[in-house]
Amino acid sequence: MLALSTQGAAVAAVLADPWHGRGYPVRSLPRIPDGFEAGYSWMCPVFENEALDLGIGIDYPDPADREMEELSRFTLYRLSAAREGVECDLFHGDNWNALLAALDRHKARA
């Protein structure tokens, strides 16, 4: 389980970034897995784990608030590929527990 201080740091990072000014509902953030730190995105909060080469994007809870309504709320992706501009998503969905399961599967293969 994630330490509260780590979650607090994640929330502080969300509050400090530009998309919070667009009304991002910080209280809607799920607990961020250990080892993930706030990254930068102009669209929504992202959290990165360099050791795993993974990133997690967490879009707005309400699809109407997303830049593209048809996109899922949660995305798990490869950091290195994303930084090169390559499509690299490992999971898309609106269920946080399903993203965590995909993360666990990825860790088991690593």
C-alpha cells in the first residue's frame, strides 16, 4: 500500500501543474502505486516509474471534460516509446483495478 506521504506528494504535484487550472478534480485521483512520481503532461496528470519504463495517465473522471471524450480515463504506457513519439500504450480503460492488474502482469514479465 502506498504511504500517505507519497500520495500527498502526488496530489501536491497535481496542484502545481497547469491542468489543475482547468479544474482537474484532485480528489478523484486514485492511490498512485509505489515507485511512480509525478511527470508532466499538458492534458492530465501523469505518473512515471523510470525503473519500470512505465507511465500512468489519469484523465478527467467525466468524459465530457476530456480533450477527446472517447478516450479512456486510465492509460498505462511505456515511457521510452512515448518520449520518442511512438504509440506505446499497454492498457486503456476506465477501471483503475484493471490498470493495476495490467501493471502487475507487466511486472511479472519483467
